Amino acid sequence: MKIAYFDAFSGIAGDMTVAALIDAGADTTTLFTALDSLSTGARFSVEKTKRAGIAATSFHIAFEDRKKHRHLPHIVKMIEAAALPDPVKASAIRVFNALGAAEAQVHGTTIEKVHFHEVGAVDSICDIVGACLALHLLGIEQVHCSPINTGSGAVQADHGLMPVPAPATALLLAGKPVFARGPETELTTPTGAAIIAALARSCGPMPAMTIQSSGFGAGSKDFPGMANVLRVLIGETTAAPESTLVSVIEANIDDSSPEILGYAMERLLESGALDVTLQPVFMKKQRPATLLQVIARPEDQERLAAVLFSETSTLGLRITHAERRVQPRAVVEVETPYGPVRVKAGPHGAAPEFEDCRRLAAQSGLPLKEIYAAAAAAYRSSK
């Protein structure tokens, strides 16, 4: 699978996204011709520049927009009427829907009635469509992103001075890892946040991949001591079976009863944890304690962290990221003399599903080990 990983260490904006993808190899002639079909009257250009010594590409749009405020239905019609591939239209509309929902929530109105202000301007429309088109031209099947630098301070908007991240940006980045580093200015715009919110499969460490190309998209400002660029890495996922990224959430707990910890384990698994373990440990002053460890999908980590805080007494936790290797496996159902049992089968063996075996043992009055043996025998016979 061909993937794009955006490294937003200096934030992300629409023009930076298009520029980074052009720098990574997206064809500008095809891109500009398709953007012309939006009938905005805009003119497009790119130039090579540097940010803190790093060579990067800038994407520029020149236009005279007499209709600055647009509603979402009008923007959708513009996209649908343009000479764009259907997947590009769908992606661009998805980005605008995400942006519209955030703006509507900020202003207390509906998505149909929200005015798009700067976002409805020609440059933002072309940035979003251009980013979706450039991804398509590069054959990207999946988008991932690093933790995102939002910037800090305040920014001047149509409605006045706004804190950074802007309200719509904060809503779009909810549940995603963010931080603030560098100068007090807006580094991530609502447009950039909407692209990630709508298109990125995960935000976290770089997926396991073979890098084929890379590109740098320059931001409009040049900061001393910090390269104001968005980096994109293009490549193929590795051939390792089910090479995936996981978040590892841990907490040392020395003041919860086993019943509370057991219930917390159940709640975490019900909430989507891939695995939960409890390990006895000794803390400072030789206090016996329990290390609770959760393995989670990166997109689930914040929800599971909230469950951990809610269901245990811990005041803090640690989140790290790791690569996970999983061998191919399948779940098949076999018939035993006592009823059906699901069996998880891998390349080196098979294991009957505990809950199925326990249910049949309770129903039949037989020892659990006999149900296990019957299920294993049924699986061998089926092979």
C-alpha cells in the first residue's frame, strides 16, 4: 500500500500541504489544469525557496475574489462541476464537511448556514482541492500524520483576535496528539487541520514503510532557528505481516483493590483495547503495586486513557508508541458434540475461544478442559 506521512513539526496549512506534495513529485501541469476547472479565475505558481537552510517548495495563488463568503452547498457545487476525478471530489467534499461542522459548532449554527469566511475564499478552496488532487496524482492510498505543532499566542481573524489554536482548529484536532513549540504564532490553520481530520488514518509515529520520495512545503513565514516547513514522506508499507503501530498506555497503581483493577481491565477491553495486562511491581519505599498496561490503536489512545483515569485511582500515565507484528490468523467455527466453538487459527497452531468453551461447559456440566479438547479435535478434523 502506498502511503503519505506528514511530519507536522512546524504545523500544517493548506498551501504547505500542496507544496510538500509537489516537492515530492506531484505533477504541477496536471494539478494546475485541474484547479483551473474550478472556474475561480485564480493563477497558480510554485517556486523554490529555503526555510532555515532547508530547500522547500512554495505554492502561490493569485486571485481577485469578489465573493469572499460562501456557504458549503456552493463550494460543493463548485467541486462537483470541476474536471476532477471522482475520488478527488469525494475527498475534497469530505474535508469541507469536516471544516463546516467545526465552524458551525464554533458559531452555534448549522453546517448549511455557516459562512466560510476565509475558508470560503479562493485560496482555501484551491488549497483543499489541490491537496486532495496531489495525493491522487501520487497514488496515495492512505494518509498518516505526526503529532501536530499548533503554535501558540493569538491570530487575527474576521471575528477579531483569536487564541491559537483557533477554535475551529482545536475542534478538528480533538483526540489527536498536538503540542506547541516555537514562535508565538499560528502554525496550524483550520484548513490544514481539516485535511488531517478528514483524510488521516492516524496521528502518531511514522508507520513502518519503505520511503520512496519526500518533499518539503514552505510556510509563508521564515522563523530564525526553526524550519517552517511541512515534510511529507511517500512510500510503501513494509511486507511484514500486519505491521502496525500501537500506543502503549501504562500506569503504576498502588492504592486500588484487585476488584477495581479487574473491572478496569474489563472496561478497557470493552472500549477497544487490543490487550490489557496487570503485573505486580514494587515502587519506591518498597510499596507493592500493579503495573497496568494497555495496548491500543493510536486513534483509540485518548479514549482509553480517559477510561483508565475514570476507573482507577492513578493520577498520571505514560503513553509510548511501538511497532506491532502480527502473523496472519483467522477465526473459524467448528462443530463439537456440545455445540459450536470459534477457533483462532494461525500458521503454527490453533486455540479455541475461551468464552465459547466456558459457555458450553456451563451448559453441559462437563469440565472445561474436555470442551477445549473436543474443539481442538473438531478443528483438526476440519483441516
